[in-house]
Amino acid sequence: MSLYRTLYTDLPCGHCGRQRQVGVQFRTGRDNLEEYWDGDRLEIPDSECSPVDYWLGAADFYCGSCLRERRADELMALYEALAEFVHQGRLEVRKGFWLGFVFRNELPPSRLLAMGRKYSEQARKIPPEGWSLFDGLADCVLTWDRHAARQGTAAYSNFLEAVNAFIAKTMERRGWHWRSLLREDIIVFTDDRGRLRARIPEPVPAG
């Protein structure tokens, strides 16, 4: 993967609209992890870069508080999906240990929803780094449509497909329309004085 440059500037969060500082990564084709602040001059010879050049950059879509809220909602949506599929009879989730032996208890929808509320509240209080949506299922045994759903099996792939579709619809219904954590449409450019700037393009009107 090629190297990039980073421009530190203030841009609005894509969800709440609050301004916050982000590092916008962009590539000119001759990059070596250079870093700039908004208004710095771009260190590329004029023969290789004219002042009207621009590049597409990528940065975090959400501010920290919105990212935590989004992941909390995503966790709740996961356990709502599990509860719904258990209710439909398509899924079994078993978890539990007893006296050193594996003793799996089937989790009913009410227990799954309670777990979702617990994990969701925890997600609102901790930094999102290193977080994975399916962490809470690491010690569970899953059965999907009467087949053992272990990683690498067709049953597990079908389980993931159904659950992710459920989560996507639930998140959109709750107002989280942007599925990626990055936005890659940021325009990095040099102004008429040769100084680096960044902006988010205006949305194209529908129709």
C-alpha cells in the first residue's frame, strides 16, 4: 500500500455536525507520511503540482461521542437480531459453564435483549478502539437453521448475512445512514496562495 500525507484541520462530524479536529489522509503520488496543518504550504515542486490541483482525502466520519453512541446502538441492534431469530426458531444461542465442564444453557430472547442492554451501556463509557461487534459471542455455541454455525461453515456465513442485514435496517431506522466509519470524499486542495485546505463537497440535489 502506498504512503500518504496527512492534513490536520477542523471538519464537521458527519452525524451531529459539530466541528472537531481530524487528520485527513490524502495521496499525491509522491508521499512519505508528511504532516501539515490547515494553511501550511504543500512541499511539492511546482513542476509536479500546480496550485489548482486537488486530491480526495479520507478521515473519520464521526466525532468520538457519536462513534460511541453509534457502536452502542449497533450492539443493541445485534442482540435484537439474535433475539428475533431465536423467537423465529432459526437460531439457538447456548452459553454457560458448570464445575469445570461445559454446560451450555440456551439463551431465550429476553436474556439476549438484557445482554444487549448491558453491553450497549458499557460501549457508551469506553473508548471505541479495539472494539468488535461480536466479542460477546466469543464463548457461545450457535446453531443456525439446525446446523452448527462455527466460523468457516456455510451455516455461520448464512447467520452473519442475516444478522448484518437486520442490523443495517435497524441502524438506518435509527438515523445512522452512513455505514462506513470513514468518509473518503473530502477534497484536499491548495488555495490561490498555495496553502493547503480541505472541504466536504456539497450534496448533489436529488432529481
